[in-house]
Amino acid sequence: MATPHIGAEKGDIAKTVLMPGDPLRAKFIADTFLEDVVQYNSIRGMYGFTGDYKGKRVSVQGSGMGAPSMGIYSYELFNFFDVENIIRVGTAGAFSEELHIGDLVMGQGVSSNSNYASQYEIPGIIAPIASYELLERAVSLAREKEYSYKVGNILCSDIFYEDIDFSHKWKKMGILAVEMESAALYLNAARLGKKALTILTISDELHSGKKATAEERQTSFTNMMEIALETAL
Ligand code: HPA
């Protein structure tokens, strides 16, 4: 049954879904890495595709930018389409000086300035964390392929253009990098008893001001996709 944002039937979507923020990236992933692809969604241009990767069914769905958008799509996938695993594949700005353009970051935990968790009325602070199973698989693949990666705490921020730069406060608590979607993803997974993981590629060094070139983006994106797709197997 279709939902307000995903025009598909239950069986149209695989148990594991890769989610880039950009729907055109979802199309690129489907075109480049999957066989026998079927497009199951185009509502709001937020494309979703299902196909085969090395004989296993995998879906790819754009999440849009920010926790509210990721919140909607991941909730609908988990709750209405019986999706079990979501792997976010995105870009991030590096706080840590040990992270450089093209490095991978696995979000073991997600800190946030987002209000998303307030809906649960938890009498304290919940720590949104990755599925250990997915994280362990992704880390061992990155190690095997000798990609440069770090695993740790990331920041999911609601604000891209910040009036006041608080990055030094997050950095001194060991936060590796900033993105904008993972809090909603990890919290939905926790609430619904599902598995989630975020894999990020550093596209901006916030500590040096350096930004990825188009070529660097492409190579590191391919490395990240390989890890995500192999993790999904
Ligand atoms: N901030 C938030 N999200 C991002 C950034 C950033 O600097 N770079 C890539 N995604």
C-alpha cells in the first residue's frame, strides 16, 4: 500500500535500503551498481529503485536533506514496507584534524542539536547508536580494502548556515564530523526495532577550509558505495 511519500507496494522494496540524501545519487547508484532495476518511487522527485547487487535484492532511496525528511522516509520504509536495514550513505564536514577529504566515517553514535527525540518523552538523554552488526561488517570491509576510515561519534545538525559557530564545542567532545540526517534515522530504527548505519565520506575539512574536487567526490563516493553494498549482502 502506498504511503503519502512513497508510491510503492510492500514487495517492491527490498529488506535492505541504501539512502543517499540526493535522489539523483540514488539514480546514479541504481544505474551504476544494480541489475534488473525497477523504479518504485518518484513522488516529490524522491526517487527509489530496487535491483540486484551480486544476486541480492537491494533498494536505494533518496532521503532528502535534514532530520525531518530522513525521519519521514525512514519511518515509512521501516513501518509500512517491512524494511529491516537502512544504510545511509552521505557526505560530512570534518571537525577532526585527523580526517581528510575522501576519508570514510562510520557513525557509531549520533549526537545532535535536533529536537527529534523529544517526541518519545524519554526522562533523560537517549544515545542513538548504529546497529553493531552492520557497523562491524562495514568496518571489517573498510579494513580489508585498506580504505582510510574512522569510527565514532558524529553530529547530526539541523543547521547548515549557523549564526554562531559551535563546532569547537562538539570537537572538544571528540565528535568526528557533521552531517544532517542520522539522528532521525537511528532514533526511528531504535523505536521500531530495526537496524541502521550511517557511512559518510568527508567532503569538507571544516578545520582547514578544504573542499573536495569533483573527482575526489566521485572516487570516495564509489568506495563508500562498495562498502555499503557489500555490508548489505
Ligand atoms: N555541515 C553539515 N552537513 C554537511 C557538511 C557540513 O559542513 N558537509 C557535508 N554535509
